[in-house]
Amino acid sequence: MGTVASHNGELTGAAQPFLRIDAVTKKFGGFTAVDNVSIDVRKGELFSLLGGSGCGKTTLLRVLAGFETPSLGRVIIDGQDVTDLPPYERPVNMMFQSYALFPHMSVEKNVGYGLKHEAMSDTGRRDRVRHMLDLVQLTELSGRKPHQLSGGQRQRVALARALAKQPKLLLLDEPLGALDKKLRERTQFEIMNIQDKTGITFVVVTHDQEEAMTLSTRIAVMDKGIVRQIGTPTEIYEYPRNRFVAGFIGSINQFEGAVADSANGSTAVDLPAVGGRVRVSHKAPPPPGAKVMIAVRPEKIVITRNKPSNAVNAFKGRVQDLGYFGKDSLYRVKLASGVLVTANSVNARRAGEHERIATWEDEVWLSFDPSSAILLMD
Amino acid sequence: MEGSRTLAADTDTTGLLPRGAGYSLRNWFNRRGWRNIIIASPYVWLLAFFLLPFLIVIAMSLATRAGTSPPFAFADTWPYVDFGNIARLFEDPVYVRAYLTSIYNAGIATALCLLLGYPMALAITRVRGTWRNIFLLLVILPFWTSFLLRVYAWIGLMGANSWFNKFLTAFINVLVPADMALRSIPMMNTNFAVVLVMVYSYLPFMILPLYANLERLDGTLNEAAMDLGSKPWQVFRDVTLPLSLPGIIAGGLLVFIPASGEVIIPSLVGDASDPMIGRVINDEFSAARDWPMASAVAVALLFMLVVPMMLYHRFESRAQAGSEVKS
């Protein structure tokens, strides 16, 4: 979406970041909720803060909104240091997780509330409200009170209200958290559309990795108040930089091992779990003897009945569990070492129950390409 | 449920209940008797201890005073009732004045209770944990002492030689020129004293419903309003105040209604030449032994309080219905 991001997720280009979170720390008593976090967000980005509960993502969002003052660090929006500005003086609006719609006001009044403080004509206000209601397709319900709306409609009112003031930065706290699965998928695309149309920079807090992957131009993965990695969804998924990110995003097979040798971008690692040596591609391999982790996504492991002739990394196991999901199947294969490996295989061909690659207790071969494996040092 | 209960009754083998009347009564009780009794009991209570006495008082107000016991009698001829008492309510300026004094004193006391109680209730919702409980305890602590005792304490405080009076006098004397300096403030036996003691006595009845209302308000609404550009006082005006209206009305009624009929406070600290209506009722009943007149005054007071409440209720439910129709 127009964002220039390098391979490792850092922003490139000469332009200043639109939102700069500069070494922000927030402490509550002895507890550090946000620990020295620095993030740069470009104008027009849809940036996600992703992490489990208690990782500090919501605190960081509240720091951006102005509800919390950081213990250390600065927040700069569009060149303006807003660290010490109260919420009502920031060019920022927020969509609350609970939506926080005013129960005593109609949809129209809710959406128009923030415009009361804007220097604009009554007609201008009315036009803006109508435009916002159009944007979220709620024009017919403008006279209703929040309690007369469904969850999805409330969510859209909250979004329209937060957008009405045309903020420089829109903060969304778990925007889809309260919706059911079907509605969530539809709303996801609605939010992306609206973001595209308005061009406003969005910062989204979410614990749902799928949501973050679909929505975002870039993601910051947070854990215990620390940013573990910043990058595009692809970078986060395919090139996690540490064990936390690898394990947090999607499912992954992880094997502990030690580097044996490395040459020409190919590193050999001894993995006791698979009972042998595997080769992985890695640009900056660690020295021989270094303790590392090899992580392989289930869908990158190929499962076959016979030993693949040209595979670099192949090992034998027995199918212990089999899950059939229609479009794909999940195999849990027990290796000789007792370690369970998960492999995912797409059901590209139509096949009956007896024509599957393998079934329970079958002996199978697992293999993966050196470029599919991730070598992690920390 | 019902089926299984009937079955249980059918297979009653204890032999304690003979078949027939006892059996069907027990069956009826099991089916719906207990439920009906529980639902009906508050209605029975209201009927017996509110509606019935009220009807008796209305009837009494249409009788005339008599030297009998009880001291009233109905007319011998059709229509057996007498509207003289009701007419006197409007003709005799004593009653009109007493009503106006009551409403005036109760109105001012209610307004002052709201002005004092609202910030206190709001403050209590803003503190956490132990302190909140301590503050709530302080609000209801006066109830642990007899009401009468507390009114007598105020009599002591308001007397010309009390430290409280001297303190207030000194304070006022600082503000006024020396030649107008007071020796003491004549507080006792004034409407000021009535209002002061009523505010003191009824303040908890304002604070508690307000607190219950404010405590339930969603704090993120305040944040949302602030996020949309409202300064703290605007947040209060646009969000907290309108959403606490039910609490204000509940607290207001809980103060205004008993205050307008208050007997003890005006009798003990009030101006006897400018009585409130409660005192008039009391005097008519006990001193003048004019039960019908006292009843008429009481019925009129009740209507004065109930009619505005009913109008408000209708207005409120109509507003509710209106918003639903619009959707």
C-alpha cells in the first residue's frame, strides 16, 4: 500500500516518519508495561501492534491517544511533539474496543459529537456526518440509539465517529474483537477499504494474528512490553527474527540443534530430534558449534510414502494423527526420537479415503527445502 | 417440570395426606400456589398498608368534625359527604402559605443537597478500594445516631452562645462594616435553620442514589468524549451529567418528598409563625382535633407530590416510546 519497507522491516527513504514513537517506556508502579519501544510509522500505513494479553500493546495505544503519559520517551505525530498534550488537543482519534458509543445520543449525534469543537458551519457539520454515515452504510439508521443497533452496526458507528474529525492518526483497539467470525472477515475488508479511501494512517491493536496479517501493511510483534520484530506480514511470517515471533505467528516445528559447518550460504546443523544433519540456507551463518534453533512451517514440509530421491533434508517417521480439513490435511508424524512433527499437505487432487498419501500408523518420509527452514539464534 | 411434580404427587405413598381435598390443595400449591403467593405478597402489603389507609384518609377528609370518638362524622343525607374542608384549603391563607413554605423550603433543601451531594458522589466513584468504602461509611455514619438527637445537636450549634454561631458571626463581622457588626446570628426558629438541618439530614439520601448511578457509568465514555475533543468540563456536561439524570431524579425525589412533609425539623428549629405543612397536619390532628381538616391537608399534599411525578413519568415513557417509533 505504497509503503517502502526494506527486507528487515525498517523504513527506508528520505521522508520523515509520520508517527514516531521514540524510546517510549511506561511504568505502572514497579511494573513496566511498555519497555523502551521505538516504532516509526509512515503516512497512510495500516500498522498493527500484535501480541498476547498483557504485552503492552493497549498501553502503547493509550499513550498515543493521550490517556497515559509515558514515563520516558516522546511521541511525535507529523512533526509535532504530542507527548505532553491532553487527548482533546491531539490530532488523533480512537475507536474503542467496547466502542464507547454515547448511549443517550442517536447515531447521528454520536458521529457528529467530535465536530462540535471544530470551527465549521452547521451545514458543513451535517454534510460531514452524512458523508461518514454513507461511508459506513448507516444512513438509514441515523436516528437510532446505540441500544437499537446490532454489534456490527455499533462497530461501524464507532468507526464513523472516530473518522468524522478526519484525524491525522486513527487508533483502533481490537476493532473486530466483539464481532462473530463471518462479520469479522467482512469488516476486515471494509476497514481496509475505508483506510484506502480516506488515506488516514491507522494504528491497530490486535491479539489476532490472522487479523493483523490480512489488515496490515506492517506489524510490530510485542511481548512483555518489548517489540520483538517489526515487519510486513510476509517478513513476520517467513522471516521471523527470533523464537518468540516464530512461535507466536502461525504454527511451526522447532528443533534445537548445533551448527556443524557452513559454506556458500548453506549451513549444516545437527538436530538430535531428527537423528541427523540438515542443511539450511542462511545469509549470515553462526560459527560451528553455536546453539541454534531450526524452525519449519508445517506447509513447507513435504510428506511422501517413499524416500524422495533428490531431497536434501529427509527423515522417516510414523503417522500418529491425521486431520482432514477438506482443502488440506494435517499430519502429525512421530520420528524415531519420539519428537512429533506437524506437516500440512494441500489436497490438490480429489481422492477417496483409501487413496490418501498416508493414513494412521503408515511409515512416511518428511522432507523440506533448505530455503524453507528458518535458522534462529535467539 | 409440571408433569413430573404431578407424577410425584400421584405416587405419594407416605399416606400422610388423604386423597381428596388435601390432595388437590397440595397439588395446587405445588403447581402455582407458591409462585402466586410470592408475587402477590408485595401487592397485598401495599393494599393493606398504603392504599386502604389512604382511602380511609380520603374518606375522612370528606367528613365533618364531631364531638364523637373518633372525632368525625359523615353527613346524614345524600351525598353523605362534605367538601367544606377541601374548600377551606383554598380559602384560608394559612394553608396556602404553609404549602408554599413547605415547597420553598423543600425545594431549596433539595437543590442544596444536589449541589453538595453531586460532587461528593462523583468524588467517591473516583477513589478506589478501601478509601471508597471509608467514604461510603462516612456518608451513612450519621444514621447510627438517633435522628432526634442530631436535630437537638443542631439546636445547640445554632444557639447564640455556641462556638458555631460565634464562629459564623466572627466571619460575617469581618465582611461587614464595624458599625453593623453582629453580636450573634439569629439562626434558631427561622426557615434558614429548617433548610440547614434538612440539608444535613437528607444529604445521604441524595448521595447514595447518585453514587449508585454514577458508579455504573462506563468510564470509557469519558475517554471517548475527551478523545473527540472535549475538555473535562465539556465531558461532564455532555456525558456524565445527562447519563446521571436518573440518579439526580431519584435523589431529588428521595429528598424533596420527605422534606416537604417534614414535621420534626420545623417543629424543633422552625419559625412557628411560618409553619410547614407537616406541622399544620400535626396541629390539626392533635391540638385542634380536627381530623377531617387534617386529612384534607394531607390528601392535598399527596396530590401535590404525586401529580408532578406522574406527569414526569408519562413524559419519560412517551419520550422512550417516541425514540422506538422513530426507528
